[in-house]
Amino acid sequence: MPSEAAAEARPPPQSFHGSRATIAVIGNPNTGKSTLFNSLTGLRQKTANYPGVTVERHTGIAMLGDQEVVLIDLPGAYSLAAQSPDEMVAIDVLMGGEVELEPPDTILIVVDAANLRRNLFLVSQILELGKPVVVALNMADLADRKGIRIDCEELAMLLDSAVVPFVATVGRGIDELKQALADALEQGPANRPLVMPEVRRAAKTIARGLPNAGRTALEYQTERAIIDDGGEAEKRLANLGGDEVAGKILEIRSSVGGDESLAAVEAKRRYIGIDYIMKRVETRGKPVQSIFAQADRVTNHPLIGAILFVLVMGTVFQAVFSWATPIMDFIDAGTSWLGGSVRVLLPAGALSSLLVDGIIAGVGSVIVFLPQILILFAFIIFLEDSGYMARAAFLMDRLMRQCGLSGQSFIPMLSSFACAVPGIMATRIIPNRRDRIATILAAPFMTCSARLPVYALLISAFIPQQHFFFGIINLQGLVLFGLYMLGIFAGIFTALLLKRSALKGPTPTFLIELPPYRLPNLKSMLIRLFDRGKIFLVRAGTIIFTVAVVVWALAYFPRTAAIADQFDVERAAAATILNEEALTARLTEINNAETSAYLEQSYLGRMGKTVQPLFAPLGWDWKVSAAVIASFPAREVVVAVLGTIYSVGSDVDETDARLANRLRSATWPSGQPVFTLGMAVGLLIFYAFCLQCAATIAIMRRETNGWTWPIFAWAYMTTLGYLGALLANQLGS
């Protein structure tokens, strides 16, 4: 790139020691980088998190002729000026500072052909790293529609790198791109002019006096530390070199920039070269009017855009909440059928119960979430790739800022009304770490579908069927609405509290690029959808399954022979009944009572009795306490556990009148009812607040890259639930 600075020789980059060459893929957000990555790698991808940060690491295998290469998809960035550990990932990978990955042999930069000037800032920084570079000039079709013509040969000469026009959505130019990458892998280190050579020299001098001196990664981090005042690189350097290094950095900034920041000096120098390039390579003609431009005018209209937004969000909510239900019911029925078949084939005992109630039920509790996750992410991916997601975030930003969040938190929060698991997974669209974690911790308060069976059972059993305002308002419906609003207010309060305490920091300026509307690439969408489902099944699913099996073991063991003998005698006595229908009913009653007796003597029952004094102020007896413990894997399990404890059977649902009657008639040894109105309302509040969902905790751990926030969320929400239930019970009594 032309520059006022003289060229300075660079040391050769670190060589690749593995069996495959490595190519790093980087570019500005919304340039089609992920679509291009998916086009090159297909399903041969792996997803993980970089150590210590919440940024996902995507690697994949691509074929360049007969040669297999490793592609690393880096987070989207406008520059290498990292302001957080998440943004520092790109520099770590590019300069070989990421210990789990080999330094790349070649860098593939994805550039938006319709916004070349803006994209060239990052390109100019990448070119100075001394590695072979290939520029993929993506969205060439969009540039044509806008009347933009780019001389690729002249651009390649000025950048001293290969430039390949490309349309990622349809794969046009992919063969030429593969050939350019193969050619680049044969090239050696590149010596290109530096925009700020004096800073590079000073950075090398400082780096030599630091631990691990001589590493190219450390030298470039030092260079960025000098330029980016207060950035992540400077923070790292301060930990390594202390006050002495900090003093040297201040001296260099003063000598090079004077009263002006080096970041501003860097920008001015780079744009001198960028403007020179733009004059040489880009010409603009009359744009072609397209349907996408007209759509943009409609969606950005204050009234029409708002109505369309409500319709789109309503469709997403309806899809996740209702469209997934038939598939989830099918999975649930399939799990029940398989469990019943296995139970018939095997004799009663621990093995049969482990397979049916532990393993099969545990697997079912994992895969039952898949329909909601896949439907939600299908919508999110489509809205992102089409360009509408950015506009939705912009529309909701003012409202969400009143809650301490940004507009990008709206869709995850909305999705959590169906299920917090896909809602939390959807927070990856939020770039700011504080907003992302605040949204993750607020999302479980939204009333998900798993709470509805508990609400339906308790409301129908203990809230009177009363109507107000000429029968228009139903008291039971009003209570359900109140529980929804309680969750919303608790989530908003939590977000506000966190943004003013643990996640306190400067409110980030909400700058969002409105990408052009375009048709998403179906192949890329399916690959990303497959990846989301696989991540959930492999990572969150293992935790959910483990918890389900542990709870089964607690509910099954120990098995007391005295209980079996007692109920065998009762079954033998029942056999004298001549009426077959009455005999069947009596045997069902005995079996349910036996199951209840086993559960009372199990470790779960004993745990319920042990912790019962802790929950006595809430009005709970040991049965309710045990049911709450058993419902940790999933809230809706409490209905089946209560059915078992109260000898109604585990196959009951929230509409079963027998279970409601048993709850109403349950008493303490003194004869006082267990389920008073205050206690029942308190139990509703407890389930509105408490984090009784292993899947949510597992996905929190996955998305926050550790156990700190999930443990905090569980403790915080349980405390709120306990206090709410305590207050309701005391007031009600």
C-alpha cells in the first residue's frame, strides 16, 4: 500500500509444523465471511470456545485441489485495535499467540465490494503482518447493482496480494478463490511498507526486554499497545512489564503523536493510502433500482417498519412456542413408547428402571429441546443473513436501553418465553460482553413453556373460578398474566441491577451497520443450523442427561424388602375380588401406593425430609420439598413427582382432577391443610423465579465459558424464589 513511510523489512513469520497448512479467515462484520467459510469447509467443521473468552472458535477442513488445509474463522472486526479480551482473539491467532492453534500460513480477507473504502482499513493492517494475503472481493453482484466498478488487477498490484471477485451466496468465483489460496500457500513472507515504522521499531525494542522476548506475537501486541491507548494489548503489556514499560509507552506516544493520539495518527496515515487506492481502482455509475432497495424504504418507515417488526417477532415467537409443540409431543410420545416397550421386555428391577426412567427418559429430556432450538435458530440465521436482524435491533434499542440492555437483547429475551435454552444461545448475536451476560442472566426469568404445567396445576386447584367486569376478566387468567409480568419485571430488575454493579461499565455506544438486504445462502444456513443442534446435544446434553440419571438414582435407591412384602400381601388379598374391573382399579391403587412408599424411603425422599425444616417457613412439607428437588432437571417434572408421591401415578398431567383433589386434601399431622392459598401462591412465585432447569444451567455454562455465572444465577434466583414464597405464605396465613 502506498505510504509516506519507508518500507521496513520484517522477520519471517512462524512456520507451520502440522500436517496441514493453515489459513485464517478475517473480515469486517456483514461481509459474508461465515458464508464463505461454510462454502469452503461444508460440514467438516469443529466449534469450540477460545480459552478464557466467550468467543467461539470455528475451524474447518477445506480442499484446495488435492491438498487439505485448515481454515480458522476469526470473529468479525473493523480493525485490530482490540478493546476487550474477546476482540484480542484475532491478533492472538494471526500472530501465533493462540497456543492451541498453529500460526496461519496465509490470511484470507473477506471484503465487501460495495464498501471497499471502509474495508481497506483492516486490509491495510493485515498486510503489515508480513504473511501471504488473498483478498476475497465478496458481494460483487451487489456492487454491480450499485453501479460500482472495481479494477481487480490494479487493486491486486497496489495491495501486493491476490484479489478475487466472489459472490458467497451463490458460490460464484469459488474455484478462482481456491486457486489463489493454493498459490498463496507457496509464497514466502511478504515485505510491505509500514504506515508507522517508528512505532514498529520502538515496539521491538520494548519487546526485547519482556519475558518471551523475540516472539513476533509479543512484538505486534506491543505495537498495538503503543497505538491503542487503554486497549486490551496495553493491559496485557502492563501485566508483563509493569510501570517501566508503561512509562516507555507514554514517551513513544508523546514523541510520535505529540498532542494527538496515535490511533488518530494511524487512521490519518492509513486513509491517505486508502484514498489513493480508491481513486485508482473504483469508478461509480448509475445504480440499478432493485426490489431490495424498495424493501429497505418500507422496513425503515416509522409506522410500516414498526408494524412489520411486530409481525416478524410475533411469527418467531409463535413458531418457537407453538410450531415446535407437535414435534416435541412426538418426541415425548416416542420416548414413552420406547420406555414402555423396554419395561415390558425386562423384568421389574433396577436394570429396567435405569433403562426406562434413567437413560431413555434422560435422553428424551435432552432431545425434546431440539425442535425449539432448531426452529428459533433457523429464524435467527435467516434474519441475520437477510439483513433484517440489524434493523430489528435498531428499532428496539431505545426500549431495551430503558432496561439497561441494547436492542440486540430483544430477540433472545422474546425467545426465552418459549424456552430459555435457545434464548440464551441466541445471545451470541450481542457483541458487547456485559450486555450479553446481563441478557443471559435475565432470560431465565421469562415464563417459559416448562412452567406452564406447574402454573396450570396450582392455579386450577387453588385459585377460585371468579370473574370480574361482567365476566370479561377471569381471576385464574389474571393470576397467570401476573406470573408472566412478574417474570418480566424480575428479568428487567436483574439486568438493571447487574449493569449497575457486577457488570458496571461505560454504556457502549450502539453503533450498528445496516447491511443490504440479500437472499441467504441455503447451504450455509443448514450448516450453521446443524452446528447449533450438535453443540446443544454434545455439550449441554451431556450435563442434562447426567443430572437426569442422578435424580433417577436418588429416587430409586434404596429398595426396602419390607415395602415389597407389604404390598405383595395387599395384592394377594385383592386377588379375591371377583369383579375384573374392580380388581384392575384396586391393583392400580396398590401399585401407585407402593411406588409412593418406595419414593418416601428413597434417598430423594430422605433428602426431602432432611431439608423440610429449611422450607417449613414456606409452608412446604417433605413431599413438596422432595418434588422441588426432583424437578431440578426440568420444572415440569414436578407434576409427575407429585402424582407419584400422592399415589395418583406418574402418568398424570396438570389437568388431572385426582391430583388436584389430593393436593387440596393433603394435611400436616396436626390436621391443618398443607396447601393453603398463601402456600400455593408462594409455590407459584418460587417456580416463577427459581432456576429449576438443568438445561438452562448447562447452556449458561457453555455461553459464559465457566461455572461462575451459572452458579451465581442459580443462587440468586433461588434466593428470590425463597423470599417471594416466604412473603406470600406469611401474608396468606
